[in-house]
Amino acid sequence: MVQEKANSKWSRSSIKFVTAAPATHDESRLVRGEYFRPLRASSVPLAIILHGLGDHTVFPCKLLARSLVNRGIACLLLYTVFHSSRMPETMKRRLHVLTCEEWFEAYRTAVIEVRQAVDWASSRPEIMAGQIAVLGISLGGFVSAIAMGVEERLKAGVFITMGGDAMIVGWESKADTFRKGYTCGEEECRRFHNQYPQYLAEVAKKGLENVAPLKQCFLSDTLTYGHRLKGRPVLMINARRDKYIPKEAAVRFREECGCPSIVWLPAGHVTIWGLYPAISRKVARFLGSSFKL
């Protein structure tokens, strides 16, 4: 860990570690992060922050980190395999036409690295035991929800502009950016999806490890992990005019994880950050309550 910036209230350091995931590209092996640490307290909670696809949501992630660290919450901004610095050139050129297997591997890698970050945080003397949350934006919100579903050490979750049910997100969104790369048609996808509710019921009853998914994409759907979030602190922040995440997808995920708090803002998937002050206040208030600060 190398300290890069400090003031009277907090410091920012860069961290690096090798991914524990079976990385297939050299660019993806080294994980980077930025650690924001409050300096006026010897024991603080931590929020692990995940950006969305590409680099454009890194800026709001940094804004949230600086806001939270000023309120006594340490933050670790993690650069996942969905960031350009870790994405191989071959993948960048066809980002919107990745195969189902490539999407699954990317999700799995990101979740493994979140769990590595929890391991790292658990070894830090200044991080309060059992006081670690995850916060994700857009695609980072999907990863955060899955990570929280499989990692019980994550106490709370904040999911911004995300939802659940791949069928709704994939075929009912107003944006067709990713549909162009689908290897299966809508009819075939719906046929498989008709069996997804039965899969969810079996997973909730028998456990994820004991039920074989009909399709690998079932394992990349946040709904698969929703039952693991019931009764745990969760805050959703969604945009009413989101062309990527239909309202039905957000509602569907919320219902699956026990109807936690949700905030609807009058904006789109990107323009929601024009309402950053409101988002920042709601996130800080929620995490402060979850950590009992």
C-alpha cells in the first residue's frame, strides 16, 4: 500500500494484489484499488465501492468515497475487470458482443476479488470487525448484489441503477446495445427463462451449490442470490427514466430480496448523477445507520 494523498481528515493510498480468480489475460491479473482512510478515528467501518462497465462511473465512485470518508467511513474503490485498465484489447473491441461464458467469467472474477478485498480489510487493524459494506453502480451494482449474496461478511449493500431478472433487463430495456451480441434469440431465451422460477425455488430450498442451473447465465442473474439478502440492510437507488434498467427489473430484484428500501429519482441511467447531492446524503445516512455510527 502506497500513500498518495493526505490532509487533516483523511488519507488516500493505492493498493495492489494479484487476483485469486483463474485469469485468462495478463492485463487482468493485477487488481488495483484506492483506499480512503479517515485519520481522526482508530476504528472505522469500510465501504467497498465498485464502478460500472468501463470508466465513466469511476468519477462518481470517487465523489462518494470522499463524501463517506469525511463522515468517518473508510472506502476502498476497487478497479474490476470491467475497467479499461484491466480489460484485454480483444475484449474492448467487442465489449457489447461478449459470449455468455465470457460474461460469467468476468462476473465471477469480480466477485472473487470483492471477497479478497474483504479478506484484506479483515486484516487491517483500523477496520471494525463485521462492519464492511459493498456499494455498486450500474454493472458494479449487479456484482455487488451477487457478492453480498455469497459473502456473509458483507454487512450491508447499496445498489445504484441496477435490477434483476436477465430476461427483463435483456429484452425489455429501451436500449438494444447488448441485445445485438446475444447468441440466442428472444424466443429461445424466453423458453429457458420459463424454467428460471423453478430454479430459484430450488436454490432457496436446497442451496446454490446443490442445484445445477439449466443455463450458465442463471448464475449471473442477481435474482439467483436475492434470497440471501433478505433481512440484511440493503438500499436501492434507481432512475425512473432508466433506458437500460427497466422499472420492472428493479422491482423484481427488490421483491426477491425482501423488499428493502428503494429510492426513485427523476432521471435516467446516466443523468441520475446530476442529482449527486441527494444520492450522497441518502447513501451516507443509510450506511451510518447500518454501521450504527
